Amino acid sequence: MVGQVLDGRYRVDARVAIGGMATVYRAVDTRLDRVLALKVMHTSLSADETFVTRFIREAKSAARLAHANVVGVFDQGTDGTYVYLAMEYVEGCTLRDVLRDRGALRPRAALDVLEPVLAALGAAHRAGLVHRDVKPENVLIGDDGRVKVADFGLVRAVDSQTSATTDSILGTVSYLAPEQIEDGTATPRTDLYACGVMLYEMLTGSKPHSGGSPAQVLYQHLNKDMPAPSATVPGMAAALDGLVALATARTPEQRPEDAVALLARARTVRAELADEELDAVPPQATQGGTGPAEDAARRSGVSGISGDIAAAAAHATAGTEADTYVIPRPAGGSAAGPAPDADLNRTALLSPPPADPPGGSDAGSGGRRRRVQPRWVLVTLALLLVALVGTGIWYVNSGQFVRTPAVLDETRAEATKTLSEAGLDVQVKEDFSERVERGHVIGTDPEPGERVRKTGTVTLTVSRGPHVVKVPDLKDTPLSDARRKLKDAGLEPGTVERRFDEKTARGSVLATDPEAGSKRRPGAAVALTVSKGAPVEVPDVVGDKRSDAAEKLEDAGLKVRIATERVHSEHDKGSIARQSPTDGARAAEGDTVTLTVSKGPDLIEVPDVEGSSEDEATEKLEGAGFEVTVRRIFFGDTVFNQSPDGGKKAPRGSSITIWLR
């Protein structure tokens, strides 16, 4: 594509990056004379009308976002087999570059990145758009310190087409919300989950969930709460732990409603933190270089991002060997583009010509020529040696390699033909896919754009279509056997509800939810309803002797448990004071009834209230723990008799009768 002009307008100058669905180029709009980024879909995808239609529709939606922290979309068009998107070109690096260079960031720097990201997402959410692929690779940091979010609106169009293999999926699954994993749901709250993961990574220098395979990472997203950053960075402010926990709650409803709400919370947290908390350097941070790039970034005082990040951005762009490529500049032309998969444009390095050797003030011209010529001979030999070594290194490192062609979503036959024409051998394996059509390519190893030795082998992973399993018929199956059969079928036993049923044996399955024969994804949970058998009415044994009560309950098919505690009651000592469940309750055969044995009545002395008024007598007797019954013989208010008499003992809570006249 380099050197071509698309639509008679966009001149492609250099390749910037290769991805699973498109290649990004630096280009010039010849009409407006401005530099921009041109994203050109792989031709294998542009042949799909449905895909292109969705791509165009989403591009139009993204173009509605006019926000300082959003990478702008200028134009979209088609030129022959090329479907492209013209976007704002950001000179700088990605947040991934910064994290790779600096490790963990200070809290102030992390918030300096998070807040503009949330501002961009907030604008999208209020416009009805969900990003769905928030991650450090999509956060751009310009040389001027501005933070911008890329690929707005595109992920919906490319979601079902992108690769799902090895490292690429690990880079993606790290930021997936549980609801995206379970059923593909994407709302503004899924973007917030990814922001919370990204904040954790900025604060600690590592991802919160790790594993040897994508499945292990997905499992942790679904089943484990996000760890607190302070567990990795001792002494970190609790408010930052809370901000991460709020954004990454596993239940979507527990997260803020959108990025605007989370941005308000982030600003509140910043205001609550002291300067020493904001500027604390995590132990995982690598300070990076302290050369001119960092000094210039700090002196510039760029707005919207801290000096630390600006310095790291400068360092990541211009100071790391992994991100800089030595590229020969063609005569009369611009530098060639960088190696594929570079996140942003890189620097072309040119060796300066050798300086003239200084001559001594006392040497004549002949002597000077004699000294200079041997030196030029040595320089020439050195340059020839460097050229030969460089050619050898190029041959070893590049000349024997080609780039893996992009064949994602092509049919097996089409992909095999493309790879064979590139001189590569092909191996094929199959795997299930919920999104890629049966017989089409899910991914390749090596991935599209990666280097592979000429005549080497590329492994195609071809879709077998969605993997679904049927819920087995478990009616009348004992619970333990039912659980085993579900696991054998690739499903998980879910919640167990029990209910009485006279026809089904106790402990056997009555029904499943979903019902037998339903199709579900592997690993889905199946709820079970289990029989409690025919109901048994619990007999009343309160007041019975202990032995009689046990016999009555066992005859009804129930088990008996005697509570260790004994209580005072109106019933005789050694008899049953209370039972649980109570009489008349429905229980299953074999259920246990707990009996509490009586210690007999709690006898206390009755106060003498004769001669007292009604109110005085009532207050004294109730204060002692008795109830009071009043009998009035004549129209009077004085107690002349009581039963039991004062000084005698009666059970606590029993009734004392008083007569008035």
C-alpha cells in the first residue's frame, strides 16, 4: 500500500501497525495537506457485505463523537477492494508503551490518565455508544501530553471477526467484564470494568488476573473479586482500593451507571488524597532514563497529564531499543514504515557522515594528505565491514522471513491457498467458536503480521461452529448421580430446591431448569428440584414425658434430638417444654425434631399486697414477674385478700388474684 493513493486523495506514506482485522498507515490528505491515520481493512474481511455494512454504520456513530480525548474520525470510504477509515493521527505512544517502560505509575499519574479516558468514554456513553475494548493499547498519549482513546465504535463491527488465540486473547480477556464473558452483554458498565482493570495495572504494574491460558483468566474474572492494589503496593491509599473495587464489581449493577459517574468519583478520590499519597512511588516502578527527553517533558509542563507520564511517553517513544528501528531512508523519499505490530510511528535513525579529520597546524598539505588518506581508507573499510555485517544480520533476521498473511474469517480452502502462494506450509486444527462460522478461520499461529521463516508452517484454527450440549433427563435420578451426569455432559450442577412429592422418592430429582433436552453452552449451570418425599405432620409432644415424646415422633418416621439446654416452664420437670418444628408443621420422613426438656416451674416468692391500692398492688406483683387478676367485691380500691398469699412461692409468670373492696 505504501506509495498508493486511495480515492484519489489519501497518499499512503508508511505502515504503522498490523492487527487482526486491519492495517494502519500514516497518510497525507492531499486535498487538505494534513497528516492522518488510515485504517484499511484486510481484503478477506472487506469481501463480507454484512461486515462492511456494520463497519460503515459504526464509523458513522464514532464520527459523531467530537471530544478532545477521542481520536477523531474524518472520513470513511471504499476504493476497489479496500475499505478504509481516515482518522486523526496522534504522534506519541500508547499507555502500553508507558507501562512497559515505567512499570507501575504514581497514583497522581494514574489518575492523570484515567480521568481523560473516563471523560472520553462519558461522551460516548451519553451518545449511546459502548467502546467494548478499553485497554492500554487503545489509550494514546501524544508527544504534547494529551490523552486520547482510540477505536471508538469499531469494536462492535469487528468483534466477531478478530482472532481468539494465544497472546492476543490474553491481552484482550484481561479487560473483559464477567457479563461479556457469560452472555456477550456490553453496556457502559462493561467499559467501567475495563477501566478499573487498567487503573489496577497502572497502580501496580501488573494485571490483576493471570494464568497460563485464556480460560484460566476468564475463570478468575467470573469467580474472583478484583484484588486490592494495596495488596501488591503496601501503603497505598484505601480510597484507591475503593475506586478499583467500585469500577470492577462483578455484578454490573454495583458499578456506576456510566463513565461520567465514575469520573466524578475519581475526582472526589483525588481531592481526598494528600500530596504524599498522590506522589508515592510504588516499588514496582522503574524510574526509566533521566536524559533530555524526560527533562524536556517535565519542563514543558504539558496540560492534562503529569510530568511523570510525559517523560515516560518520551522515553517509550524515543529511548527504548525494542521500540526503535534502524530504517534506511530511500533517496528522495520518506522513511519506510516500521516493522508490523508497532503501536505508533517510530523514529528512522540515520548515521551522520564522518567528520573531516583535524589537521595539525604545523603540517604541510602533503603531510596532511598522507595522514588523511589512510584514515579515509580505514573509514571506508569500516563502512564496508558494517554494510557486510548489516547485510548478514538483515539476512539472518529478516531475509529468511516473511509476514504471516491475514486470513482470518476466510474459508479453510481460501486460507490454505493464500498461505501456499506465500510459500508457507499449512497445518489445520479445529476448535469450537460461538461467533465464527463453521469452516472459517478463527486464528493462525503465528498470528497475522508476525514473522515466520520462509517455507515455514502456519497452523490454521478452523471453526467447528458453536459448542452446545443438551441438558440430560434426570427425573427420578438420585441427587448425587444427577450431579455426576451433569458434569459428564459438560454442565455444572446449580442451586438445589427441595419440595414435597408423594410420588418421587426422597432425594431424587423432580425437575431441572432448564428442562431436559434444552441446549446450553458448556459449563452452564443447571438448577435442580429434588423431592423431600411425602410430607409428615409433626405430632404435638409438649408436656409429654421425654420417653413418650421420643416414641411418638419416631413412630411418625421422624428423628429426635434432645437439646442440651433445659428451661423453666409450666410443665413438670423432665417433661418436654418445647419442640421445633412445632406441632402441625409439615416435615419430610427422616427429618429431625429438636426437643427441649423442662426444668419445671421457676418458683419465686409472692409479694404481700394486702392493704395496698389496686395500682400499688399491680405494680408490685408485675415487678416481681407475675400476672395480675383483679376481683372487685364492693366499690373500693383497697386489696383485702390475695391468692396465693403473700410469702408463698408460685411459678414465675403465673397469675396472682387480688380482691378489692
